[in-house]
Amino acid sequence: MITEPFAGGDSQLHRLDPRAKILLVAVYSTVVSLCTSMVTPAAALVVSVFLVLQARLDLLKVGRRLLVVNGLIFFFWLALPLTFSGEPLFRLGPWDVSRQGVLLSARITLKSNAIVLAFIALVATSSMVSIGHALHKLGLPDKLAHLLLLTYRYVFVLEQEYARLWRAARVRAFHPGSNLLTYRTLAYLLGMLLVRACARGERVHQAMVCRGFEGRFVSLKEFSFVSADWCWSAGLVFITIVLAVLEWGGIAW
């Protein structure tokens, strides 16, 4: 089940306007992702760690998210230094480990961790409902905003339906394996899940229409910029500009 472990805090970052957080993290992550030096991603990682500390998040839960990301990046470390052409740094058996491959892997690691931490500190500290309404306020089309909110709301229902179908298959002595029976059973299971999802969607739509739904979700919380929003926005914009100057101003290496 999808959870929101970071959205329940009471830090200043939790109280920031979600619209500002979405715009800031979009600009910040774009600048960081375009960096080609080592200094700028390292500085961005320090900034992202600072944001996480300011949000007063559970560091153990943050570390688990980073473990997933770095587990994927680990394969880049296995492949890029051995396959990327460039100056040999040292020899590992029959392969040359290139300096350019190591630097590229390091840049990917720094940028990925910096961006993920920034998203955790800024976006994950708001609920999905707040993010959906904030995106709508920022100009996201109504249908896409509704699709996001309804998908988040009913993905749990689909998970429960899938678990019910899977239990029914196991009660009937189904044991998955690499054979035609398994593939056929899984195909039937997914097909039935699709049928039930369509039926559930029709019932939900009828229930919403009966309750006066006219194609617009009403938020109980009105977004408004306060002094704290302006201060944090100005600070993060300034930091992003400094990172851009480090990268493209001839200072970084």
C-alpha cells in the first residue's frame, strides 16, 4: 500500500505552500540534472541534506529510500568504469577502469541523491491531495488533476481486489511456476482484475454523480502565500542561481 510517511510533520517545509514547493523543486532538479562538473552536484547534495534536516524527517526512512535509488546506481558503477572510454585509472583483471567512467558514475550518484533528497524534503512533505490541487492551481488540466487524485485514491482498492483474487487462486491449489498453466492463470487473474476495475469505476462514477459531482473537486484548504513562503522561495531561488553560476560561470571544475 502507498503511504505518506513524510507528510505528517510540522516543520516549516511542511507548512510551505505546495505550489511553491513544486515550482522550486522543478527548477532546482533541472539545474542539478544538467550539471557536468563535480563541484555543483556535491554542493547540491549538501543543500538537499540541509533541506531534509530542516524538514525534521525520519532519517531511517529517508535512508531506505536512498538505498533503493543507490541500489540501481550500483549497476552504473559496475558497468560505466569498465565500458566508458578514456584515460585508464587502473587495471582490474583484463579490464581497464577509466577515469572518465568513474567520474561519470560519481556525477550520477551525486545528482541522483541530491534530486531524490530534494523531492523528499519538498514534495513528499505534502499530501498527495495537496499536490494534486496545487498542480491544478498551477495550470494542470482538470482531467489530468482528476486522474491523479482518483488514481491515488483507488489504487488501494485495486490492490485489495488483486489480493482477493490471488488468495482465491491459492485456495484452489495454484502454485506459480514457469509453465503454461501459470501464465494462463495469471492472464485470467489480470483480465478479471481489469473487469472488476471497470465495474468499480462505473459504480464510483454513479455514486459521485448522485452526490452532486459536477467535474470539479473542491479543496477544503485554500492556498495562500505568506511571509515564510516568500522567504523560503527567495532562499531556494538564490541557492539555485548560485549552483547555476558554479556550473556555467567558469568556477566549477
